[in-house]
Amino acid sequence: MATSAVRPYIPAFPSAPREIPMAKLQLLETFSLQETEDGYRLLVSAVGGDNIYVSITPDQMDDIIESLEAAMGGEDDEGVEEDEAF
């Protein structure tokens, strides 16, 4: 049986995973939300002028709202009567 002189390519991986540096944390200056045909467009501006535009689906917007409500202690509907006229 003949053996091949060409060795198979095996990528070299480091023995330990490399740490990925965290992005620099910037302070929020402003944000703007616009509704689009397929969801939302969010503009976030950091102090110092860095801006980022993000496209958000309606499901992602629901997740964001739920996360914010949870961070703020959840919805507190106790003692609040809803107006039945609506």
C-alpha cells in the first residue's frame, strides 16, 4: 500500500482560548427610535460622538421592553385600576 507524501492540513489552535477584550464602555448621551416597515431603527449616541444604528425586529423590541421592565423591578399593576372606557 502506498503512503501519501502530502500531510493533511490541520489548523493550529492555541491550547487555551484567547481572551477577547471587552469593548470600551461609553456613556449614553442620546437615543432615538423610529418605526420602520419591518420593525424599528434605533440610534444610540455616546458622549464623545460615537453613534450606532441598529435594526430591531418587533420580537426583539418586545424582548428589550421585558428586559427593561425586569431591570426596573417589573410591572407594578397593584392598586392601579384600568379605565374600562377604552
